[in-house]
Amino acid sequence: MDSKYLKTYYMIKRPWTMKVAKAGGDGMNAQARKFAKIMSITMVLNLMAALAFIAFIFIEVIK
């Protein structure tokens, strides 16, 4: 996935996750790092759900 797209997605969806991701470089504690990882997984799942939804609508329209 394109990192530029990811950044844009983060800015639109959750502005505060950008702050979490940026803080990752400078001495983030383990809990915060785990949280950031969980957030990125959630983001991917959200994206997949959105794509599936769009595909479903698209198929329904074609029928």
C-alpha cells in the first residue's frame, strides 16, 4: 500500500493516530507502541471492510 495514501487516510480518519505514529521514533514506551500496532491493524480492517462494501454495491448495480 502506498505510504502517501496511508498518511492521507490517517489524516482524514483519525488525526490523532498521525501523532502516535510520529511519536514512534522518539522513545515511545512499549504500551504505546503496541497501541499503535493495534491501530494500524484496525485501519487495515476498516479499509478492507470499506472495499468489500463498495464491491458489494458495485456487483448489485451491475446485476
